[in-house]
Amino acid sequence: MPQIFRYKPAALSAEVELCLDGSTLVITGEGTLDLAEVGSAFLEMRTFGDARMVRLDLFRGDTRQSLGFNASSVGYAENPDARQHWAAVVAILRALAEAQPGAEVTLGPSKGPNLVMFGIGIVSTLAGGAIGAGALAGGRFAAAAVPTSLLLLIGLALVIAHWPWTPRKRRKAAELAAQMAPGAETGDIA
């Protein structure tokens, strides 16, 4: 029997409808994906400030299907759209595990977004260093100390957090689905 999930992925987004029938995932307006053909899967959960983001990326070859949800972290577990998205992710992980026993999910962003954030960290670090060097050469280091320090700190934090050569945690799809039982919406999976 097909499972239907409806949610708004963000406050100003249109509603998304997913239909999961066995290993077939149909996303209204975006197409169909057979979970038996998924080559890799990534689950990213992030809370930053008052915002919470949960995204499941499924790859079939070079094609990515991203199922994301962004909302305030305050009241997240009671948000009906967050609950529908969470239930959809759990159901998809279970279906993936059934279609591909032993399928694993990488925790964290997929390669593309991870490299973008790493690149932003490099640029930020270089910009902070250049501003600092220019200010030092011009005798105005005190005036540039705060922006230089911020750029360097943010850049280094991004570089460290998104270092592309760090081994990534992987979890079995079935175990991950079990850990993401209803009521766990506000927890981060490790």
C-alpha cells in the first residue's frame, strides 16, 4: 500500500508530495526514483542558531534527488511539516534497506555542498590573511583586527568542518531508520 507524505520544505516553499510504493519513490513534479537504483545516500542534519535543517540526498548515477526541510528549531518537533518530512525520510530509509539490504548512508553533506563550504572557508581564510597583511603593511592593523580575526576564524572553522579528506561516518539504512523513530525529530544522528 503506498505511503503519501505532504510537507512544505521551507516557510516560503510550495508543498511537496511524495508517494512511496515499495521501492518506488514518486515526487510530484520532479519524477520517479527506484530506490533499488540508488548508488549513494547522504543524510545531513544541522542546527545553527534558531534554524534546523534536515536533508536526505539520494544519488542514481550523477542524478541527485534532494529531500530537504528547513524550519525554526524552536517547536520543530511539533511542526506538522517537520513531522511529515521526518516520517518520509524514515520510510525512504526503510524502503532503501529493503530494496538494497546492507545499504549505507553517509552522515553529513554530499560531496558537492561539502566542497563548496570548504572552498568558502579557503577564500575566507585567504581574504582575512590578505586584509591583515595589507593593514599591517599600512600601519593600520588595529583598525583591521576585528574583520581580519573574524574572517580567519570563520574560514578556519569551515575548512576544518568540511575537510574533504576526512573519513565520513556511514550507517546502515535500516539502523538509521530505527534510530530516527517518531519523537527523535530534534536529535542529531551521530
